[in-house]
Amino acid sequence: MFTVMAIKIEPRVKKAPEVQEILTKYGCIIHTRIGLHEATKDSCANSGLVLLNLLTDEKEEIKNLHEELDSMEGVTAKILEM
């Protein structure tokens, strides 16, 4: 089974440092992390997406991570289990 969390951050530049603190706090359950945002030579998007592959046996920690992120204004977190 895979547990993936998608995190949308907007405004990215303002909220990213706080999101980073939370991700660091739960770093031991994050197997893989991918950060995406649209960037060109002339501009950088104000929204971003972070994808996490989480350790599936850490249900309580995943729940806590989700709740912390999703409670932030400008941050939306969704979990997908497959």
C-alpha cells in the first residue's frame, strides 16, 4: 500500500517557511518529497504543490501531519491511499 499526501500552498512564498517547519517536525515519516511550482525565466508562481510519499504504518503521525497542515490558512492537504 502507498500513502501519498498532496499539499497545495498559496501564497507559496509567504506560507512555505511555516509548512517547511511542519514537514521537518514529521520528517521521519516522509519517505519521498517532491515540490512543484510553475517557474519561468521572468516569473515564479504564487502557488505550489508538495507531494509526500509517507510511511504507511504511521497512521497516527500521518493524521497529525494532515491536521496541522490543513488547519493553516492558505494550505490544503489531501491524503490518497492506494
